[in-house]
Amino acid sequence: MIRQIDGGNTGFDGHNRREFLKKTSAGIAGAGLVMGALSSRRVLGANERIRMGVIGVGDRGSWGMREAIRHGAEIVAVCDVYQTRLENAIAVAGDQQQGNKPRGYKEFRKVLDRADIDAVFIGTPDHWHHDMLIAAVQAGKDAYVEKPFSKTIEQGKAMVRAVRATDRIVQVGNHRRSGEHWARAAELIKSGRLGRVVWVHVQDLRDWSRGDPWAAWINRFTPAERAKLDWDMFLGPAPKRRFDVHRYFTWRWFWDYAGGLLTDIGAHQIDVAQWLLDTLGPKKVVANGGNYFFDTWETPDVVHLTADYGTACVTFSVEFVSNRMSHIEAVVHGSDASLVVGGGEFQLLPRGSKEPVETWKRPYEGPAHMANFLDCIRTRKQPNSPVEVGHRVITTAHLGNLSYREKRVIEWDAEKEQFI
């Protein structure tokens, strides 16, 4: 048996939790948060630049660093266990900041110890999110933590409790929450234009059949480069293992560090489904698939999740072996109309019609998500993707992985966050 949670709750009863999620999804500040760690936070002036540290400067951390600078933040510290990436991040930030280079660190706690840092971007592998986020908010730092929010359901609960024991602003990297186009879709469904919604299908199909792009570094990883990597620091709270170059560069596909495609991609696609259905979580989850193509992966490279939400079904398909129909991202099926998301736009299709009666664009939401985070640092409003949202979304993905690994249907009480 693979167990992840303790059967506790996040400190909200069902009604209050639902109301909180509705408010925070709209960007409205939550009430009654416990104030803490205030003494270690600088008080920002109206036009003062936000000073940030970036912990983990691989792909997503480097994106967060560049995007924060583009939106006016100052990167004063960067941290990574691999010296080559650290040096590259220092150079890139220096170029973007007209020669003002950040200081580099290997140990993330040294970043948190700096009293002049207002916020951090956590772009590390998933198995570090729990420790780093809790340490950050307890040090008085606001934080943007990349998706997926947690490594396990139990960790997610602890992270929510820790954040809500402080006054810190935490944005989870479910960036679709900052898309006005998705908010428009949610309002359209809520208005009844689709009739009774019974099925939401979301998917992400990519063609990596010529190679895993995360593995592109492996052939360049010489013995000299190996000496620049602190493997023990990378492992951190994960099980101790001998060095494996695949585990380092393609950590997403190993159970020790992440949850594979269901959590990495589900953090976006399941988020969309639960947002559009306005639900806390599923009643039953089952997932199946397998590792059919990538020999070095532990997690499945083709996987399908089916979740029963009581009033509607959600199906989520993800595979990185073929890109057939990859332009279709989501379809919401209602009794009167369907909403199709694909090819960079939304289409509202009435029942029996192949021609849309309404369309709107679907741009990338990442920049808006960073802008929302930085704005909330100043205003102290709750961000578009607060910890409760990030936790609820990834809980469903974790339930899917539990079903896949235990080969059974998982029954779940979303209100109490407990197994049935």
C-alpha cells in the first residue's frame, strides 16, 4: 500500500473552505489570517522595487527570474546545487539588470537569512517544495512556488497550515488562474449557457518520440561538470541513492522526486476542470496507463485519469509519445452546448451545430500570473492561485497516482479531505 495522507484537515470546515476558495479564485483577500513573521519583512513603499531571490534556476526557475525582472522586480540572490546553472543565472540576471548581478548561493537557507529580500521564487524539484515553502514563510518571505504544489497530499496539508499561520503571500504556479479567458469560460458555464455540464475532458499530447528534451544536458555532462553538482543537496529529503544522471536531469519521471505526468501536467489541466466545475474535488478516482516508451522513466509515459465529481465526470489524458490531436486542450460537454478549447482559442458550440456562436483567444497566462504575484506583495491581497487552490488541484493528481500504483479505485471525501 502506498499511503500519502494522515486523514486530517486544513483547519477550515467544508462551508468556509468552499467560500474561501471562491473568494481567492477571484483575487479577493481572505479574512482572518493569522499574522506572523511580520518583524522580518521590509515595509515596501508605493514605488519601491521588490527584491527577490530565486531558489532553483533550472528551466522554470530561470523563467521565473526573467519574468520577475521584466515586471520590475530586482533579483538580488540566486540559488542552485549545480554551479554551471548558478553561474548562468547570475550572468543572465546581470545582463537583464544592466550589470547589477545577484549573489549566488548553494544553500537555500542563506537566501532566506537575508533581511533585505521580500520574496522568493521556488523553482526546485517537487520533493523540495514542502521544506522550502515552509522555511520561506517562517522567515517572513512571500513566495511563488512552482507547480505542482506538493509531493504528497499530507505535505500539501502541512504547507497550507504553515502558510496560514503567517501573513505571507504565496502564489502557486497554476498560471491558468491568471487567465481572463478561463475566467470568462467559468462565468459562461455558471450562467447556464451550456446547460447541464456532465463531462469535462482535458488533455496534453506531445511528441517526444525523438528524445526527452529534459535529457538534453546528459550528453554534455562531463566528469568536470559532475564535480560542479552537489548530489547530496539535490537529494535533500528524498531517499539517499547513488548518483544517476537521469535522476538529476529528468527528475520529473522518478517517484522519489515527483509524480510524473499526472502531477506535472495535471497541475494545469485538472486545475482547469475543477475551476470550470466549481468543485473542491472528486468522489472517486481511477487511473491507468503504463511506461511503454521511455525506458529510463519510472512514472508512466501514457496515463489516463477518470474522476467522478458526483454531478459530472472529468477525464484527463496525457502522453508524450505522439502529438495527434494535441491542439485540443479541453472540451466541456453540456446538455445545450459544448465549449472547446484548442488552437489558441475558445469556441462555444450550440447543440447540433459545428459552427461556434462565440469565440475568444487563449493566450499564455504565465506573465499575468507573475504580475499578479508582484501586485499582491504590495497590496497584501490574496493571489489568483493561493495555497488552497494549488493543494486541492494537486490532491486529485496524487489520488490518480495512488490509483495507478495500487491498481484500484480511490474513494475520497473532498469536504473532509479523507479517504472513504
